[in-house]
Amino acid sequence: MTDDKDVLRDVWFGRIPTCFTLYQDEITEREAEPYYLLLPRVSYLTLVTDKVKKHFQKVMRQEDISEIWFEYEGTPLKWHYPIGLLFDLLASSSALPWNITVHFKSFPEKDLLHCPSKDAIEAHFMSCMKEADALKHKSQVINEMQKKDHKQLWMGLQNDRFDQFWAINRKLMEYPAEENGFRYIPFRIYQVTAVWVGIQRFQASEEESEDEEFLATLTGGERSGKARKQWTQ
């Protein structure tokens, strides 16, 4: 039987062959050659932006360059979605390489959030980790970590270092033997288009009555059974 670490490595080292092409209406001093990368599925487009930008800046005037953004077949790509998720949602049935169009003008304000720096994606990533640990361990594990542990977790992802990342992430994936599992299993639901509003009702069982306050905290102060949580894409 395959060891868990082998499975984790296979997931971590999953790659998507990708071709970045400059949008045809961008002003260039000479023809822009496509740029090819093997993108890690578990990473974010923001973490490869510098490489892509550096490649296309060679054929563009500085005054023609503003905020970079990416698009696939008319759909702007959200920088806070993992690369593998974007591919699976939008292009999983397409032939490889994945063809992504690069823009330096006309930022789609209605479709995308601005990402001023890598600090923004780091903050988003750590927020997701904290939300998940709140459900799994009442935030005990993430809160007991030092700042350097949080930084190592992020740097492992940013630099594509499996061992560096999992040395810390392993703590978030463990639970005491007497508990026989996590308190709750965190998950997210994504859809391709429009805005989706989902209502989830939390109902504590008699055995979980001590979690009443925790559930109320998660849902903005309402008691379980009446608690509702809203997500938007």
C-alpha cells in the first residue's frame, strides 16, 4: 500500500503545463513570444506573476504597463484561488498546455480583487488555514504556533518546498488518539459563474452541547440551530 507521504508528495508535485500569451491588443515594440511554465497545482498565480511580467516587459514600453491580470477564454482568473482549482473549474476538459492570456490594461474591477503584493496572498492563505483550524481544533494548534512557524508554512508553499511546508502543516493534520478524528471537517464549495449564496444550519447534538458557544462564534453570535453562514464567491 502506498505510504501517506507518497500520496502527499504526488499531490504536492502535481503540475499543469501552461502557456502564457500576451493579449493581442497590448502595445509592444516587437512580437511577444509565449511564455511556458509548469505551474504547481497547490500554488497561486500571484506567485508566478513576477516571472511572467519580467518576460513580457522585455517587449513593452514602461508607460504601457499597469497592473497585470490573467484571463482564460474570457474569464478573469481569481488570484486567491489555487491554480489547480482554477484549472479544474475552467479548463479540465481542454487540451494541454493550458492557454492563459496576459493583460496589462483594463483591469476588470467588477470581477477581480486587486492584489498589491505577495503579502496579500500570504494573508489570504493564512486566514484560510486559521479558519480550517478553528473547525478542526478550536484554533488551538494554529494559536500555539510561533510566528516563525506561520512564516515557514507560507515560505514552504511560496518556494515549492514540500518538506519545509509539511514539517509545520503536519501539526494541523493531527488529532489526539482519544478524539478519533477532527471535531469538524472544513471544506469549501466553489462554482464557476455568478454569485452564489449558501445557507448552512449548524445543529449541535446532545453530545456536542458544550460546543454551543463555539458554533455561535463561527456564525456571528447566533445560537446553533438558528445559526446561518453566508458565502459569496
